[in-house]
Amino acid sequence: MYEPIRSPSVHTPADDADFPHRSREEELDIQLAGHLAALLAVTDELGLDTAGDRIAEQVARLRGAPPARHAGLTAAAPADLHRRAHALAGRALLVAASRADTTAAILSAERMDAHTAALAAADAAPSGQLVGAH
């Protein structure tokens, strides 16, 4: 009733492929370095030199070379930059935890705390606007 399959299925894994394969750890290293590099860019834009240097050390450790650093100014409000940095630090923390990189996880958690504190301070500061005024 059915004809036998004469060619290999397209769903059969190609074990003898010519391209290089990366291990899970290598993929996580690449992801973590990417998240930390993005965090570094926002940190540099905020002008946080000490924190930027610590992040750059971790990126260099993961990539094997120091990252290119320049503050590409986006003219974003500091609060928006702190929110973006908090999100990036959170992503880096997740990847660092999954690859059991304690140093990067601690650094990411510290950066999350610092950006949370900066946002709280910005919210507590008087803005000069009347509440409910249109």
C-alpha cells in the first residue's frame, strides 16, 4: 500500500556535517558576553566608570579580548537608561546563573541593585510638576 522511503528524511540529523559545532557552555559564554557588552554600553553612557571597568573585565574574560568602549550617546533620559541597564543586568544574571558563573552573576546582581536604587532615587526626587495638573 505504501512505497518505502528511498531517500533520507530531511528530519534526519546530519551528524557528518562540515560546519563546527559549539557546546552549550560556549553558546552560554557568547550570550553572557553579549548581554554584558550591551550593559557596558549603557553603563558607559550613564558615565559610571568604575562599574564599566568591572563589566569590561568580565567581557574580556569571556571573549578573550577587551571590548571596544565608547559611549554612543542616545539622548535618552537617565531613568530610561537605568531601566534598560536593569533589564540587561537581569538577562546577564539569568545566563550567568545557568552557566554557574558566580563572578558574573554577582556582578549582574550588584548592577541590578544599583540601577534599582538609582530609579528609586529618581522617583523620590521632586520633579517640579504638580500632581494631577494637565
